[in-house]
Amino acid sequence: MSVRLRSRLAQRLDAEIASAAAMPARAAVLQVQRAILWLRHGREAEAREELSRLQVRALAHPRVDLAAWLHLAEGLTAYFGAFGGGARERVRRALVMAQAGGLTTLKALCDAWLAQMAFVDRDIDLLVAHAAAVLAAPADNAAACRVASALGMAWDLAQDEAAASAWYAWGRRAASADGDDAGLAALLYNQMQMRALRIRHAALAGEPGEAPAVLLGVDSIGHFDDAVGGSARADLTPLLRAQLLTVQGDFTAAAALLEAHLPEAVGAGLARTGGSLLADLAWCWANTGEASRARALADQAAVEVLAEDSPHCDIDERAALHARLAQVYARLHEDGLAARHGDAAQEAWGQDADQRHLWAGRLSTAGMGTPPR
């Protein structure tokens, strides 16, 4: 096994497992919790090996609490692997079992993860419902950290940075209280991701926005991940940096990062935003004198836009894809294609504005403007 995690949460779980040696049922539940922590630190192989062993135990010695925790663990394995893959259904089953078994801490944690997944799906109704369940439950640091991440990103999407920052800060306090370095890393990444996307989208929409000086913050994510023992999706950080380098006009460096990391990320579940990143790479090539490669990739990304136009796609990413393709085709003197994608981008930006207004209203009406005291 690799070097032990250094977080207080990892050390506490190790100690609790050791002290529960005479209580196999209790130890098994704690071992699932430790495997989930390994998943959140990117130690998938270790986690899968442990979970397979515990699945065998669960069949030989059935218990509702162990089965429920295993459903959550399997759901998170799918989520970190491909942001889907049956994750929601597994976590939903864990939620139902936790509720039936009176496992209040596990139920709150499942609701928090389902709120996070609802954000990924851009489902504001489910996000609010699951977040409300967490906030109404007895205080639990693990659930608070995760739901704070979901609500912080939701307010970021609604473009209320002050409300978003308040939720991120609330989540950091909960993670710190738990000694949860993986939770702190996730909050840092999610906050930086939303900030980077805001910079990118403002540039593509032709609006004044923050300069990409936030690149230093993106670098800090990798440094923090190294310090705490890894993160679940460290492969995504270089793509954030590539997007900001593209906005900054450093096309050679951006292209190198996209070529190195985009194929793996798309294969691991980032397909929903892959089209706009392909268009970014085409834009980089168009600006580095590789017109034929740029045209070929732009045409491929234009096909990807058919999938991006699905109702489940992120509206802002669809707008970004059209806007970037308009730029690429204009640079390649394909004026008709540039105009067509430019018009589509304007329509999508309008829909994005409507979505921001809707989300702000729903969150405010639900009383989620500020965290609990």
C-alpha cells in the first residue's frame, strides 16, 4: 500500500478501525468510510480492492448499515470515474437505505452528494431539495463541506460571487474541523474552476471581465493536491490552465496542455464539455499558423455541437462552443460558418442569462442566500 494519508481525518479513521477490532461489523463500516476517503484522494486502486473485500463480507454477514455505505462508495467510484456511470442511482439507493435504517449521518451525506450531482446535471430543483435536506439535518461536517461546494458553485453559476464565497468559506470551516484535506482540496478546485470559467465565458461573450491572473490560483491547486496526498480528478487542473492561457493569448502553451490532457479527460467522463475544449484547441492552432489542422478540428467540434445542443448540456458550454467556433471560422475566412455560429452563440448566451436569473431566484426563495450561523 502507498504512503499513509496525512490528514487528521485519515488518522482518526485508522485509529477507530484499530480500536474496533473486536467489533467486526463496526470495523467494516469504518473501512468503507476509509475507502471513500481514498477515492477522494485519487487512490482508486486501493479503494476498489478494499471495497471488493467488503462486498464479500456484506454478502456473508448482511447488515443494512454496511450495505448502505457500500452503495454510497460504489456511487462515488462511478462519479469520480466518469461523473455519472450509475453514480446517482447508487447514491440514491444508499439514501433510501439510510433513511429506512435511521442512519441520519449517512442520509445527510448522501443528500449532500446528490446535491453536488444535481449541480453537475444543472438540475436546480433537485439541488435545492437535497441541499434543504442537509441543512435541516443535525450538523455534520462531512455533509456540510459537500453541500457548501454545491451551493457555492450554484451561486457562482448565478453570478453572485459574494454568496458563492460565503458558502465556500462555510465549507472550508467544516472541512477544517473534520481534518478533511480532500474536502479542502475539492472546495479549492471547485471555486477556482468556477472563477476560471467565468473569465473564459466573459472573454468569449465579448464582455469586460477579470484578467487571467487567476492562473496562479490554478497552480496552487496542484501544489495543495501534492501536499495532501493527491485528489480524485487531478487531471482536470491542466485543462483549467489551458483555458486561461487561451484567453491570455498564449496559444502555444495552451495547445500543448490541451493535446496532452484532453484525450484522457474526455475518455474519463468530461465529454459534456469536450466540444468547447476541442474548439479551443482549434483556435490555438488557427493562431499558430496550423490552418489545416485548425479547420479539421473545428469541423469535428462543429459536429460535437449537435450533442452539446441536447437539453441536458450546460448552456454556458454550448454558448462557449459556438462562440469559439465563430472565432475559428472567422480567422480561417469562412465567413458564412462564422456568422452561423456567432448567431447561435448569441442565442445561447441569452439562454444562459435566463438560467442565471432562474437559479438566483430559486436559491433565494429557498433561503439559501447565506450559510447557517
